[in-house]
Amino acid sequence: MASVELRHLRYLLAVAEQGNFTRAAEELHISQPTLSQQVKQLEKALGVQLLDRTGRTVRLTDAGAVYADHARRALRDLSAAERAVHDVQDLTRGHLRLGVTPTFTAYLVGPLTAELHTRHPGVGLTLTELTQDRIETALLADELDLGIAFAGPHLPGLAATALFVETLSLVAGAERTRPMPDPLPVDALRHEQLALLTGDFATRGHIDEYFAAHRSTPRISVEANSVQALAEIVRRTDLATVLPDAITDDHPHLRPVPLDPPLPTRTVTLLHREGAYRSAANRAFTRLTHELVRARGYAAAE
């Protein structure tokens, strides 16, 4: 009986993902007949049909779905084992895969990356901006090592460590021509024109809930799917926005304006997969993150 090899697992998963032998072969850079032959070898070795080839799209059989699930975990664990073998404890080299939700790119990612590069210039960083649900899925699939997101119900298998409490505020340009009370009563927002994040941001959901709770209907003149774009718009106009007030720490042309009553706070967390191997770079970045949060004076999470 032919033995099962790693390539068989990768080939099966490629076909299952693409739903087509031709596209899977192109992705794997092998010929379609070779791919088909290799998958048949796997089915022969296991003594079970893994793929249903009768429809327009190739699909996993029930047995194939169970096998593919175990194959994904096996390849994920093997990849983690390979990283562990090559882990360098003195941090002269290494690599970290970090996922963050979008608002952190405006005030947290820059200082963190600068500190990592200063302390450990040999450690590479792959940074990905994702929604929180995609960060959690990627952590479980071993596509990320760490994630920075918000506290709340998390997917099973993830561990969360509180970092700090993030406060949302009205943010205006430092050279705004019309003065604004500090704090600004929520009722006064009806006289302001706002530039806000689009509805696909979780932050926008928090903002809308606040407005609804206080029966406030501000004029929303601009919507943007970029925090950096909002910062530039507010800097150059009399429009205001709602963002984490920590953004103003690194943007002197912006200033926070507290609202009365205040906007809700959110607890920022560092996420990782339970039981996952934590490399020296992973552990160093975790320590660095906690140190930087304290040094910048962010409110401690309870």
C-alpha cells in the first residue's frame, strides 16, 4: 500500500479549496494529470473516496471533510514545529505575524514597530490590518502569532490579555477656526458637521450606539474607510470626527474634545491561540507591548 506523504495533504486541501483540479494544479505549479494521480494515490492509501468529482465543482465527501480537517491541523502543527526548531532565543533573528484592527494603525502600531526595531532589529514583522473576526480566525488557523483587538466574546481556543482601556472622544483640528466647548454637551453636536468612519468599522457601531442612546443626530458630512484620511480631513477643515483620543498623542495638529456624557470606553486586548508555540520574538513583543502601554500612560485595564 502506498504511504501518505505531506504533499498528498497539501494537494487534497488545494483541490478542496479551489473546487477544481485545474485551478488547484495552477496554484501548486504542477500539471493537472499529476495532481489527479496524487489525489487518487491518497484515496487508495486510505481506502476511501475523499472527493466527489461528479458535479461541476469538485467537493469533499463526508469522509474527505473529516480527513481534510485533520490534515489542516497536521500541517498547521508541523509549520509551528518548524518555526520552533528555527527559533533564535537571542533575538538576532526571528519573525512575528501581527494582526490589528484598523484604528490601532493610527496611534499604536507605529510606536510598537519602532520600539521592536530599536530593541531587536533582526526580528522581522508582518503586519496585517483586519477586522476582529478575521483576526481571530487567522489566529486559530496559525496564520497570525498575535492580534491586537478588543475584549468581548472570543472564539473558543483563543486567549486574551488586557492591555489598556481606550477612550473615544470627539477629535478636532488644533487650528480650528470655530472654538468648541470642553467638554462639549452631546446636544451641541447638532451644530457640528462630522467626518466619521464607515459602517463596516466596529468603532462606527459604538459611535452610532452612543448617538442613539442620547438621541443625538449630528450632521455627518463625510464618511471614510481610513483613519488616516479622517485625520487629514479634520486637520484641514472645521469638521470634527470621533476616534480614540490617544491618536492625538502622535498628531499635534489634532486635539481631543471630551463629550458630556463621555463616549463609551473599550478594553484593548492582546490575543493568541491557546497552546500555540510562543517564539522568542512573540514573547519579546508581548513584553514590549505591555511596557510601551505603561510608558505612554494609557489607562490600565481592570
